Amino acid sequence: MKRYFVHTFGCQMNVNESLRMGEALATIGYRPTPTAEQADLIILNTCAIREKAEDKMLSALGRYRAIKTQRGALLAVGGCVAQQEKGKLLARVPYLDFVFGPDAIGKLPELVTRVVEDRVRVAETAWVDSEEYVFPRADPGSSAGKVSEFVTVMKGCDNVCSFCVVPHTRGREVSRPFVEVLQEVASLTTVGVREVTLIGQNVNSYRGGISFAELLLRLAQVPGIERVRFTTSHPHDLSDALIDAFRQEPRIAPHFHLPVQSGSDDVLRRMKRDYTVAQYLERLAALRAARPGIAVTTDIIVGFPGETEEDFQRTLTLTEQVRYENQFSFVFSARPRTVAAVKETEWGPVPHEVKVERLERLQAIQRRISGEIGAALVGHEVEVLVEGPSRSHPSRRFGRTPENRTVNFDGTAPAGARARVGITHGSPSALLGVEAGLVDLPPVPPLRPRNEAA
């Protein structure tokens, strides 16, 4: 029996696609292994959003070279860096066996067979036409034992933000037919999944036969589904219909990841984001009015070319004003083939030490706000969808609130149940508590261990 190991970098879509890679490899007799040292095939599923992610990928390749030498393992790079670099990556890394882009996951068995039998190095990074693209369908068996699962509903992005490489690595937007999505989610409930997160590079631009708001409403009615989430979104697709869906349907989880990127209109214009800060705040106010208490998270780029101290102060002000639950903030790094990479000199590069100093100031403010939100919950009960034992404290249980807050607690609630948990401690990253009872028990059969999955 051959074994594979996938090292995943980057976004939740990459996490999901790594699962699809494993399912494809199973068709030619490969099984997973938890360590690269035991693998006959090592795949690095890569991210190209930031330069740091690429650096980590190259560092990992260097470590895996020794395993390739010792075991004769195949070594491959998939994902966005593979799509970006294409055949150049084979020339750059002579011990690499093959590279493949996101559209080629379904061809993985064929690629492995070609490399093994024909003893050739392969680069498969051709785009699949939108009309011909087939979304990899998840095997419910691989989700057995999970309470929460990702479901891909679209891929690609038609926005061309000046900093973003996604249109070059993921292509144009393609939406999955809504009937397929409904069928997949229904099949996931048969193995115990209670919560689904819809994913795509620009998920709320979904156009799969019905609107995104209608898709959420239909999925919330699938028997066995307790919560529906999604990520990630563009502010210009936060429609009135989507806001109204949050007002109508409590199973649509009260959490919205809404990337703002900057608090300065001048920076947003150079980023080619088609909204102002005032417009962003207007949409956000409407969302919060429709769903009081909704948790909002965001993305922010610090040190974008031309960003002045005044621009950055506006980002700090916005952070204080919105009081984000959390934010994913990074220093700007120029990505190949983007407008910002070409225009950086013209717009005015921000020195690296200034970027880092600004990022530290921003993250300190966000840590304080996140800590204040957590501390305010101490002494209150929250509802937790239990996912299983705590990763950090196996004697405790672990789950998340509807707002996507992580909770570790003392109790015995089974995976899939909704527990009432009294919060005893709140921090910027997690909550601690004690089980106070069950909201209800799962309406579907108990979860099967993963090793019993079909």
C-alpha cells in the first residue's frame, strides 16, 4: 500500500482541496499517513497570497528533499504557487517530480501514474474552461467523525484588486450549481456533520442558479444542519437580500468575515477596492441592525504603497470604531503580475521597519479589543456546538459559539450536541467554561469513528 502526506499552506479552501487530493489518490491505492517520513508521495499544497507563504513552502521543500533521497518518495507542489510559477518551479527545484494547479486536482491519479511509469517530470497548470469545470465532490465517508465541514461553492475572482494574485492563480469566478451544493450538504449530515462553512475566494458573489442569500436559506433547511457559515466576502456583495437572510434565518451563523483592507479612502482607491470607508460602515450598520450581536472579523494590509502615517491612523480609528472580533493583518508584500507590484515605486514604497512597527501597533489594539469582548462574556452562558475533546486539554470538551468563538470547557456533552456553557475566563483567543446543560441532542444518528467510514 502506498502512502501520501499533504502539507497544506494558506486558506480554508486549500484545506478543503487537500482533502479532495486525498480522495483522488485513494482511487489509485494511496492512503494517508500523519508524517512525511512515512510517505511515498509528499504534496505541498501552496498559497501565493503573501511572500512569506512562498518562503515557507521553499523551506519545507528543502526538508523533504532528504526524505525523497532516503525513501525514493515522489515530491510534488500543488495549489496557487504551482499555478503561478508553472514549469519554472521544476527548473528552480531539480528534485521536484511534478507541479499541478488547483484546476488539476481531478487529474492527480493520472499525473502520479505518468511520473511513476514514464519516469518524466510533469507540470499540469492549464486552466479548465468555466463551462467545463467540474467541482470536486466531497466523499461523505472522509467527513465521518466531524461535526463541522467545508463545502466549496465557487472558485476564482472577477475583482482585480491591485494587491491580489488570486485572479492569476485561481482564474475567473465559477459557481457550483446549487443543486450539487444541496446534495453534498445533505449527504454530509448522514455521517454526523451539523455545521457547514461555504467557501470560495469571493463566496458571496455566488451565481449558481440562485442568489447566495437564497442558497444560505435553503441550506439552513436541510434536516440535520444546525449552522451555516461562509467565507470569504467582498463588501460590494453584501446585498440587501443577504442582510435580510441574516434577519430571517437563525441557523445562518451570526458571524461575518468582511475584509476592509484599509481605513483610508486614498489607500482603498489605489487598492482598486470599489467602496469608501463610509460605504463599508453603512453596509456594516445595516448588517448589525438585522442581526444584533453579530461578530465581525476582517483582513487588513499594513504598509500598502503610498500609505502615510495619517492613512494608517485612519485604519486604527476604524478598528476602534468597528470593534472587530478579530482581524487578520499583514504587512504588504508585492505579488507577481499585480498592479501594486508594478506601481510600488511610483506610489511610494513603505520601508519594511515602518510596516512592522505599524503592524505591531494595529495588532496590539486588536488584541485589547478581542480581550475586552472575551472578558465581557465571563459570568454569562453561551451556546456551544460541541466538536469533541479539546486539542489543548484532552480532558476538556471543545466547540464554538454561533459567533465562531472558540470555547474549551469542562463537561461531558457528546460531539454534535449543543451545550450551554457558563464562561469562567475570556482571553483574546479563546473562552474557558463549565457545562451547564444541553440545549438538545443531535437529531441524527451518533457520529461514526473515522476508521469506520465507508
